[in-house]
Amino acid sequence: MRYKTTFATIRTYLLPLIDYMLTPDIEAQCIELIKNEVVPATGCTEPVAVALAAAQAAQTLGEPSTSIEVLLSANMLKNAMGVGIPGTGMIGLPIAVALGIILADPAKELTILENFTQEQLTQAKALVEEKIMSIRLKEGDIDKLYIEINLKGANHTASTIIQSNHRNIAYIRRDEEILCDHLSSSASSTQGASDEAKGLQLTFDVVYEFATTTPLEKLSFIQEAARLNKAASEFSLKGSYGHSVGQMIRGDWGKRYLGNSALTEMLTYTSAACDARMDGAPVTVMSNSGSGNQGITATLPVLTFAQHEGASEEQTIRALVLSNLMVIYVKQKLGRLSALCGCVVAATGSSCGLTYLMGGSREQVEFAIKNMVGNITGMLCDGAKPSCSMKVSSGVSTAMFSALLAMEHKVVTSSEGIVDESVDSTIDNLASIGRIGMNETDRLVLDIMTQK
């Protein structure tokens, strides 16, 4: 029995190393993939992406618009209806579209709303008041992330389509001249990446080996995500935004009943950044896979815990990379937009990073993932809005809970629910529920939101 136990232990820890070795090519593709998926974004990425499409259409038109048609997929409409637009004090799509048209600077991509003058805001508000804008659902079989802007001017027309990726301008037309048409090849979720990086199919082995073995100097770029997102939290905590979840946790009531611990610090900083950006504060965060809240949730719990525990720079960087690349892995399978709340995915990445910082093994990181999937799978997305900070807090709490269980060698087993024997199959099951199983839920949520 002693021999069998020893052999089983050796097999558990050595087989992953034998089965998978990170090659220089895979390493380079992972770096490129992270750099293309972890990018700055100002404001909620759905209305910002609509503003980006409007900016491209306006630049292409080259004259004032007399008619503005906005056609969106259901998921885009759902995520843009109730969220604050940076620096405007307004919510929803009309002002985002109008600002995109007035600014007409598509080169800024998801930071297009980072800086604009009061005069430009006044012009955008006036454009909304002209009542020449229509916003509707796009009919037919389209990608869940689809934006179409059709403009008319006195002399010309222009159209722009963004598809599959918030930054992927797949189609541009001016009058009858098609200037860009990548609609047939725009299904990739890795806009800007090389063909090799686009084709990289991640697995848990790839993610873990990359994060834990790649030379540190090649990973240090992830510190910019930590800096940017921490700055958003600190900005938020100086004001009052959204539901002020972050301020509540560090306030009198929070301290009285929640205490003051590593967990409450993680909750404070993560929810505060979400409070600000969902309420339309003029802050830029580092997004992950097209979502600022995912970027915040993949980064700030890990960073805050590392700082609280006095982790080394190397431990912090590797934990941040592990968290962010895990989110990218799950989103590869789930898709950009779904009925599943993004905090489920992002908090799963965080739980991996937390387990690593606690000194957890590869097996314990796997346990953390299974514990997450066995717990908050099914949390639905009912659009981007200030209350997202409450869902983010739930995700962060569960990430900590799952990591602590993993460190105690406690794990949801394959005989329970959707958790499978392998961690990759478990992630497949999670993605299938969000991508396929919750489609009817998605439609019902949109119906409820649009009929209120």
C-alpha cells in the first residue's frame, strides 16, 4: 500500500510535466496572445465599441450626418443599455454613438472616450437631440458581438461593421466602394494577433507551464495591468460612484461586520474599480478578453492579496499572468459575450492566482478551478450597469473560498454536478452551459430589460 501511494503521488505530479513541455514557439504565442487580449479600455467595452464603430463610419463619411442607423446583436444591446458613459453623466447608447461620430478617431480603439472637450460633449448632446438616430436589433443569424453603423450625409453614405471582437473593424464602405471586407474571416477573438497566436488553443497545461516557467523578464509587462487597475480603484475610493460597494466594505458598517482582512481589501479595491467604470467615471482600466470588469477581477484580487501577504515581485507577476491567461483560456471556449456573467470566468482566474500565491501546487490550482465551477456557474449577465460591482464582489469572495478549500485539499469531485475528472473537461462543461445552455435565458433577460 505504501508503494502504491508513493507511485500514485509521483504519477500525479510528474505526468503533466512528461505529457507537456512548453516550446519557445508556444511561449512566444502566449505572450502575444496576452498582449492582444489585455488592453486598455475607457468605459464599458460594449458602448465604447459602438462608439468606435461610429467613429470609423464618421471618418469614412467625411461630412455631417443627416441619418444615423445603429444595428446591434442582442448581447451588445443588453450590455450597453444601462451603463454610464465616461465623462458625460449620461447612460446608454445614444450619447456613446454621438461622441464616436463627433470624435471620429478610430485609431484610439477602446480608449476613444478617454479624452474629449466640453465643446465636443456639447456637440454630441446636440446630435442626440436632433432625433436622427435609430438603434435596433440586427435581424438574422449574426455573431453575438455585432455592431453595424450606417450613416448618411448630404452627399455620401458610409457603413462600418465590428464583429466578433470589440476592436475588430471587419467592414467599411463609402457610397458603393467597399474599403474593407473581412466579414468572412473575422470570427477570431484575437484581433491584432498573428495567425500563429490566433490559432493557439490553450489548455490548462499550457497556461500553468507558461505562467510558472517563462523567464520573468518576458512577463513583466503584466505589471502595467496591475498599475492601471489599481489606479482606477484609488480614483474611485476618493469619490462616490455607482453603489459605492468598495466604500461600504471599508466603511463603518463593513468594518463592523466584515472585519479588516486580506479578503476585505481584495473586495474593496476590486469592487471600487467596477463602481467607477460602470457609473461612467473617466477612468481607463486594463481589460481582459474585451471586458474591463474581467480585467479588473483577474488582476486586483491577486495584486491586493500579494501586497497584503508581502509576496515577492516574481510571485506577484506569475500569479497575475496565471490569472489573466486562465481567463483568456476560458473565454476562448465561452466566447466574447454570453448569458454567463464574466465575473464567473474572471474570478476563476483570480482563484488560480490566489492559490499560487498561497503556495499551492499545480494540483491545488486545478482544485481551485473545479471549486469555482462547482459553485457560481450559472450567475447570469443582465447587462453592464453599476450593480456589476456586487456580482464582482461575489466572484472575488468565491475565488478566495475556492482557493482556501484547495489549499486544504478539498475539491468538488467529478461525481458532483458539471465538474469532470479533468480540469480541461470541467472548463468545457462551464463554457457549454454559458455558450449554449443559457441562450434562452439570454433572450428572456433581454425581453425583461427592453419591456420595463
